[in-house]
Amino acid sequence: MPQHNPVNFDADWLRPQWRLPGVHSLMTTRHGGFSAAPFDSMNLRDGLGDDAAAVAQNQARLLNLVGAPMVLLNQVHGARVVRLTAADAAPGAPRHDADACVTTEPGVACGIQVADCLPVLLAAPGAVAAAHAGWRGLASGVLEATLASLCSASACEPDQVEVWLGPCIGPQRFEVGADVVQALAGDPRTTQQASEAALQASRFVPLKAGKWLADLPGLARDRLSACGVTAVSGGAWCTASDASRFFSFRRDGVTGRMVAAIWLGH
């Protein structure tokens, strides 16, 4: 198995910056782990065909850096949001079938696994959240549901929330059919029935007959803006275009998973 410098293994990982005090977060890349190709090297999800011992080492390395127990979800491409407590992070606790999580408890990390879908981290005074936002999740309203749950937990308004969009398949690589355009912006055959804002902002660019290029981060920004969120950063990385740095399921088929995590410090 590949071995990496324990001092510099996370130098390539992403570190979102927050104005709110006490908020910590990170997102892994494919660097810094022990897995062999095609999962090289920081694959954090088991059950994909990777060596179980390597995955366990990768997970232990991440948790050691976070310094807090992490809760991951059985992601189902929906809009269910769960409120996490320390009990959810206890050894042996069952995973929730959900695509977003919120916590107000310091020392409990909300984690999302991705390899093309958009990871979204959110912070509010005294609360944090993480959401898994592929196109199905966006169409189901996962961001709106996560924002509502976070604002309820924090007793704040959307304009007090900070949001970071992580790496996902980018607008030059995310080829979609009419079903996706219809789910996210109305009937693509009829401009009047489509979302004029999405079309005017070039969130869907015609590619060829029956195909469009979709801007997943742009669609997320539009939905957050419509809810009153004004502080949104990130969303500039394309997983499918950067094979040296990111896992991409659409590009490779058999590949690993990265994790985006956010937590409150003690």
C-alpha cells in the first residue's frame, strides 16, 4: 500500500474559511491515504472493492485530524435532514438514511461523502450543517430543507448563514438529459415553463440534441439566494476535470469517495 509523509499528508486538502467563530471544517482530496489504484489513495468509503484495511487506515487518519467523532449518512439522493447529537457519533450507532445533517453540539462532526455530487457545508451562530446535493437532491429541495433545519436549530435568519460549496462535477463536464433539466428548471422543450432565472444565468447550456451541460454549483447558488442566503463561497473545482486531485464516479466508474466535514469546536 502507498505510504505518505504523516506531516504533509493533508497539505492538498481544502480548508474553508469562516467568519463565524468556533467553526471548523475540511474536505479531503484523493491524496494522503493508503489505498491502491484505482482508489488511490485517500478513499474513505468501504464496500467499493477497496482493501478494507486501507480504508480503515484512511478513516482513522481523517478522524485523528478532525479530532472529533464524525457522523456519516446512508445517502439516498433525497431531502431528509437529521439533527445529530453525541449519541449519533457513538461507536456502533446506526447510520441515518438521509442526505443532510445538522448539529448544535460541539465536537460532533457532520460528514458528507462525494465523488461528483456537490458537498455543501453551512454554518450559523451555534450550529453547523452538511448536505449532499446531487441533481436529485437539489430537485428534491435538500438545500432548502437543510437551511430551514439549520436556521431553526440556530434561531437565526438565512442572511446570517455562511455556505461553502465544495468540489463537484463542473459545468463543462456535467452532461445531462431532458429529465434533469425538467427536474431542476421545468420542461426544457418549453422555455415558458422553464425557470427563466436558471436559463438566463446559463445554468443549462445546449450541447447537442437532447443534451445539455448543467451548472450544479450555479443551481445551488440560485436556490440558496432565493432563500435569502447572501454569503456563499467555493464551488470552483471540477472533480471530473482534475483526475490528479479528485475522485470522479462519472469519469472513472470505479473510484473512491472524498469527505467534506464541518464541526463546532469546544
